[in-house]
Amino acid sequence: MKKTAIFILLGLILASVSYSQVKVNFTLTAPRVENFYFVYDLNVVVQSGQYWAVGSSNIRVNFVTNPVNGLTVKADNPAINPNPNIHNANGYQAMTTTSVASGVAIGLNILTFNTSGFYRFAPGTYRLATIRWNRVDSTCLATMTFRVPTAQYPSTIFDSTVQILYPGSWTVTNPPANQVVSVLNNSGVIPKVYTLYQNYPNPFNPSTTIKFDIPKSTYAKLIIYDILGREVMKLIDEKIDAGSYDITWDGSGFASGTYIYKFVTDDFTDIKKMILVK
């Protein structure tokens, strides 16, 4: 009788413990303009205590712009910045990006002919590849959402040869809505020296303007970090002509706090702080 009571008690204890079965979560990070394209890094976050044996998969993302048709898919074969462990290695073919559903979505395609020996991602965050769009309207707002199985042409994820289910085994985290594709304005005035100005307004809610001068054509990066030094967004990552520029950052999807913006060229680097208040 005592043994029976003990087993019943153990069963109740075990039944009350909830174990997460989610293996992976897909994210889009670091929206930026790079080589005249609007880009996102498509990442996978493998959950603690899990691993992902990467099978053939299609990860698909809807995009909506305001005004409409502000972006079009830049299909890449091979994909840009592919993860070397699952791209042209150990039975994996070249990753590609393709237009999906007549151009309303973009897909990252992972292809392998493996039946065993799949590459395993341990717990952690990994970039799979960079996905890109042509900028038809360089001042539009873009909203990205992963295509889950309720959508037509949904994402399909395989763990080795087994298709895993959403949201039981894989989930997604959509980025903030209404990311600014690019608002980079050149006054046409050629300055004599490099200068990074204090943003205005500051503090700001929700958007602010960052101005900088460059006296000659150069490759430039303008990157925003949080106060802990983690990259939040790349506003510029491309070669630009000499001029006096301003660019707007919309912080609608970000938390209040102090942020750092860093401007880097071949010959110049400067850093300043700004405060988002909501």
C-alpha cells in the first residue's frame, strides 16, 4: 500500500513538471542597407537542452511595405553569408534564397541528401544566411513576418529526416514592425572634414535624425548599439559619395533607454549617445 502511494505521488509530481519540447526558434536581426540592398540576417536559436540535426528545410518570410511594393525579393544562388556547416559541406547543397508566392514572401532553402550524419547545432544562436531585397522605394517602412503552417506555402522545418511541428517543436520571433528601409539624404554640399553630429531631437520619441559629413567617397557604417554594447541595427553599410548626410532612425519597436551610435569610415570613427524615452 505504501509503495502504491509513493508511485502515485511520484506520478503527480512528474505530471506537474512542464518540459519545453521546442527545439529551435527562428529570428530576423540586424536590418540594414548593404551594397544598396535592404537585408536581414536569418538566425536560428537552439533552445537549452536541445539540438537541431539540420535536415532539408524552407524558412519563409512575408514582407509588407508602406507604401506598397517598396521592396522586391533579391533571389541569391548561393545565399549570402551562408553558414558553412550546412552549405556545400558534408552532403549539404548550396543554400539559396527564392521568391515565394508570386513575390509576397522570400524563402531560405536548406537542401541535403543526407539520410544520416546530419550537422547538429548545439544550444546557442547561429546565423543561417543573409536574406536581401531590392529597394524600389528607399524611404518605405517594412514589416516582416515568418510564414507558419497556417499560411499558404508555409515554412517547413526538418530535424534530420523528421518534419517537426509548429509551434510544438519550432517557433518564430518576428522583428519589430515598420522598420525603415533607408532614409539617407545628401544635401549636395561637400564638407572639408569628417564630422558626426549629435542626433536631434535628443531625447526622442520615437524617431531621431543622425547627421554626418564625409569629405570624400568612402565605405561607411552607421551602427546602433544598446547600452550593453549589443548591436541593435545597422543603418548604413555601403560605399557612399562625399557629402553632408542625414538619416532617420525609428525606435518604435525598441525599449526606452540609452543607445550608442557609431560611425565608421576608412579614415574616421566617432561614437555618440542618444536617449529614447517613451
